[in-house]
Amino acid sequence: MDGMDFTFTKTSSPKPGDKTYDVAIVGGGPGGLTAALYCGRYRIDTIMIEKEILSGGQMTTTEWVENYPGFEDPVLGNQLAKSMESQVQSTGVSIVRQTVTKLSLKGSIKEIQTGAGTIKARSIIISTGASARLLGIPGEETFRGKGVSYCATCDGPFYPDKTIAVVGGGNTALEESLFLAKYAGKIYLIHRRDAFRGDKIIQERIFKEDRIEIWYNTVVKAIRFEDENDRHIVFSKKEKEEKLRVDGIFIFIGMVPNNDLFKGAVDTDEEGWVITDCDMKTNVPGVFAVGDVRQKNLRQIATAVGDGALAAYSANKYLDE
């Protein structure tokens, strides 16, 4: 990207079961990375478990980050993630690349099952993030990765001068539509309501983009990509169903928490978001949660970073007590 070098720093690989850590952080998004940084500075024995080759969560699939404090010009999401990870490693925190399969949060010693074995810790910081919400319509699962996408940075370059639909009305849908306009010849931005929910400054850019045509009060009903010569979506507008010929569709209608590992083990709200207090404590002693997986009103890099700092402070205090 723009000639920048994204070489990866080698991570340490302690053997599961060798020791009991003070803190184990599950997930390496901006909240988890910040928690790891602060834990490292507190000099408490910390391990962070991240399944991807590069930590950073959704930052790594965001081309440009424009609203993170300290950067007058937009910064590449990948570069910001790499810088955060390098800073964490400079404190001596261990980072392992493993997929967590099970969490046991009861008792004074928590256990984390991974593909390589069990990791034990006195406290846990959950930073598992969230995933794209699905429309739940016919054809969506069938053609996922075959014309149905939830990541503009990942798949946008596959649609040079093509016609695509984007579904959503929040900041993500608007920002990703602007990114896709670099590639696609035509974009239909489809929103079920009569106005966008995204920031006004982003809406202004959308209205000025000639390649983007806005369809308000429109609901996508089905995705029909079976026939390569007639790939289309079925939509409803003013109670009338019609079809629109497109080469692909991008869906940005919100997120759902990645909570499968601890469902039922900590308190969550009706939608599955982890409930914490203002110090990131869950209802389980020694268990904290940060970032997008937590119940809150705003999910941004900046808010995740604040969560991480507070969780590390609370974990350190918990261990002292």
C-alpha cells in the first residue's frame, strides 16, 4: 500500500500450561492492544491471544482512519494497527497467534483453551470485538464471498468499473461507499429509511460523488446471483417489488458481538453485548471487557482505546487486592 512496508515483528510463543499469567487478553483489537500496553507498563505478567497474523481487529480492514486523535492527516488502518502492536511488544507483553476455542471463567484461576493447549491467568480481559450483521435474506449466505461482501477494503478492487449495491445508512456504509467509488463505475446506496444516520461531514461527501446514486426507503429482499449473465437483487420500494442488475453487493447494517466463547458466563444485554461498569468490570470477579464487544453507544477506535486503558487499570487493582 503506497509503498509502505508492513513487515511483521516476530511474536513470542510461550507454551500453554507453562505458567499462570497475571492477565490474559483475548483478542487484539485497539481495546485489547491498549490494555496490553498499559498492563506491560504496570509490569504485570501479561499475554495477549490474537488469531490473526496482525493485531488490530477491524482497523486492519479499514483503508484510512480519519478520526483518531493525533493524526492531522488520515492514517492507514494497517499502519496504525502495526504501530500499536509494536508499542505493545516493546513493553515485553507476550503475543501468541492462536484461536481460542473455550473460556473457563470460574474460580481464581481462569483457563483459556486454544489449539495449542490451555493458557491460565488470574484475570481475563475480553476483547473479542464484533462481526458484521447479516441482512438474513435469501441468497446472502449462499453467495457470501461470491458477490456478497462485508468489507470494502478486502473486495472493492474486484469491481473495477462494475455496478454494485451498498446497503446501510450509518457511518460505515457511507465511508465504505466513498472507498468503493474509487473502483466501481456505479454504486446504488440503498437505505431503508428516509435519511442517513451517518455524520453530516460524510453525508456531504456522499452527495457530491457522481458515481453514487442514493435510494432511500428501499429494502433489499433477496440476492439472485445464480445466473452470471443476470446477477441481480430483489428490492421493495413503495410496497412494489422490483429487481436491480448488479455485479456485487456490500452490506453494512451494523454489528453483532462475538460472544460465543463466554455466552452465559458473564452478564450480557438482550442483544448479547457484554455488560460492564465504568471500570470495565463484568459481573465475574477478575473478568473485564473492552471494545466493540461491550455494551455502549459508540464503537470507535478512540472509545476502544479508552476501554483498554481502564480495563488494565482495573485488572492491576484487582491483582493487588
